[in-house]
Amino acid sequence: MSLSLDALRSAFAIRGHARASRAEIVSFRDRQLRKLVRHAYHAVPYYRALWDEHGVHPDCIRGAADMPLLPTVTKTHFREAPEIERVAAGLDPELLIPAASSGSSGRPFMIRRSWLEQNVLHLPRVRALRSYGIKGTDRALNILNPKHAHARDNKIIGRTLVALKLQTQQKRVSIHLDPEAIAAEVRAYRPAMLSGYPNMLARVSGVLQREPVRPPSIRVALTGAEALTPDLRRKIEARLGVPVRDQYGSNECNLMAWECSHGGPLHTSDDTVLVEVVGADGVPVAPGEIGEVVVTALHTFTMPLIRFRIGDVAEQGSGVCECGAPFGTIRGVQGRMLDMFPLPDGRVIHPYWLSESLIMDDPDWIENFQLTQERIDRVMMRIVPRAEPTSERLATLRAHGVELLGAGVDFELLIVDSIPSELSGKFRPARSHVTSSYDDIVVPALRAPVPS
Ligand SMILES: [Zn+2]
């Protein structure tokens, strides 16, 4: 019961935080972290065993700065423990709301939340829309992978907010429809905000450019769930004539960061999730450096996620955004760790580095592409062209790819009519089928003394 009261109190605090000072948010976050870590140690057998093994006691954690004392946790490690050891003592996992990950790592992953936790997690999305000037009287259309809502997830808080015109009215359209059919839905609904996966939004906006919404209604396009490349952003902005704002979310934590309303860095949702960008030692890297994203869900007490390696890499941003918003920042979330390409010469490259190098000089002839690493020594690039490429252009591209990948890697170029999406509906611009050594626990370099 006290957990429910806490969640309600948190919900009210989060609603007021858009105008709070940085100090207020930091103090709220650190208080929440202390509460969460103590709770996890005393009520969740999984964390107690893990932290005892690493010799850390929850009393050592006073705030975000102390979190590197705790080990990071991978999906594999977390999933290997029985579910009953990962939920708080006394809770029946079957009575909680399940949230399955989309399986973009190829391995489905299930977490569970209480009804109230599920609803609290929705609030940062409302706040992000507000920052883009989208209010409760506006309509939003989301192009997404349809999921069946769980029977216990009645979304009553969200529905009440919509009824009170405190939250945008939302329409969902399936990504499994073709772009023409989706565009027809957009024209009929006339939303102020259009959101979707970047690749899908680029295709739909191509149709809307030919047959626009009349009179114009869209003021902002929101992207998420897959990486927004500079090329995709440019295409969507040019076709719709509105700014694109990117969001970074996950099934585990809902919205974790949203792009500054002035464009540029992403504001981290510091009062709902601790987003750490860490190096191999599990300690946060300096601003401007690239690291792995490690998250702690601040309001999830039923099945806590503490220093959870979510599988993405990002660039550490500045502590506070230049726009004056009271949130920290990250930049350029670079997609799944699993899809880094390990090469025979020992390099592990990010496929976007490869694709940007290969096509950014002259991207306009390419409608769509996909890089697949089939074996450590074989990378395939499929391209859907807008116009038939000359043999000279293809030869240049092939030579450039061979040069980037280095000796011993077979680089094949295929011109195709279409590239199928994953079963989940997400389009993966880069995919590696080479096993990675990613799923290991990182033991922090720092060790706190065990209080006696
Ligand atoms: Zn900002």
C-alpha cells in the first residue's frame, strides 16, 4: 500500500518538474534512488545476492554519483534468475502487468510492473509533447507496431487526462499497413503531431508530400524506436516541412529521453530514470565521449531494474541543457550493442560509421539500405535505389566498402526492389549475425567497504 502512495506522490511531483529547478530534480532523483536501492536489497533476492557477491551495501548509495559502486546487470544475467527472485517479496508475478521487449536483440524479454507503475511511466511522454507545444486540445497520430494491451493495463490515468483535455488525444495506426493507407489515415485525422519509426515516417512523408494534409495540421514529427540517421531526418523534414524531434525510450523504462525543443541534445527524464553512459569499467564517461547506456528505473519497485545494460550506446551530453530546461542530456543514441560489427582485424565498428561513410557523400540515389554482417568475414549491403545506379557508381561504392572493412572481409553489394522488415515491424538498417561477448556482467572498478 505504501508503494502505491509513493507512486501517486511521484506522479504529482513529475507533473510539476517541467518548471522545477535543476537542484529540485537532482534532490528528488537521489532520494528516489536511495529508497529504491534499499528496497531492492531488502525485498528482492536477486539484488541482495548480486550486491552481497560484489561486496556493496545499499547504505553506500546516497545518490547518482555513488551508483558506479553497484555492478551493472545484463538482460541475460537478469533473465537467468527465476522470476520470483526478481520481484519484490510477497508479490505474485502473475498479478503484475507484463511488458515484453520487442525482441530486437533476437531474444524476447519480459518484465512486470504494477498497474500504478505502468501509469506513472506514461507521464514523461505528456511532458515531452508539451515541450513541443502539443497540448491537450491537439490530436496526435502514432504509426506503430500494434500490441494488445494487457487486461490489467486499463490506462485509466491516461484516459482520464484525455477526457479532461490535459493530454493529447491519440490515434494509433499499424505500421503493417502500406504507406499510402497510412497517409490516408493521416489526412483524415489531421493530427498536430505525427510519430513513428524513422524509416516508416520517411516513407509515409513521401506520400504526404505528393498528397498533403489539407489544410496543413502537422506541426512536429516525432521519431523513436530505431536510430534516426541524419539522412532520414533530412528526408522527413523536407517532405513534411516541419521539424523532426527524436525520442529515446524502451519497454523497460518507457520514455527515457526526448530531443530538446530547440533541436540537438536529448533531455534525460531524470526524475523517472537514471540514464548513465558508462565505459568498460562501469563508470560514466566524460561529456562528448561514447559509452554504453545503463538505466535505473526510479519508480519500478515491483521488479526493480537497477544499473541495467539496455543494449545501446550513446554520447554523454552536458549536465544541463543550454536551453535552460532542468534536465541532463545525452546525444546520438547509436543503436544496439549487438549490432556492432566485430572484424577479423580486431576492430569493432558501428555499422552507422560504415553506412555514413559509404553513402553520405551522395545519399540521394538510395531510398533504403540495409547492412548485414553474415559472418565475421562477410558483410552484405542491400540497397533499394531510387534510380538505376550506373556501374561506375556501384564499383566506387564496392571499392570504398572493401577499403573500410579491411583485408579479409568479403563485401557484397546487392541492388534489390525491397527490404523486408523484422517480424516485429521494425526495420533494422544494420544487423550482425556474429555472436558478441556482450552479455557479461561488468564488475565495477570501485569497491565499497562492506559495513559490518
Ligand atoms: Zn534543451
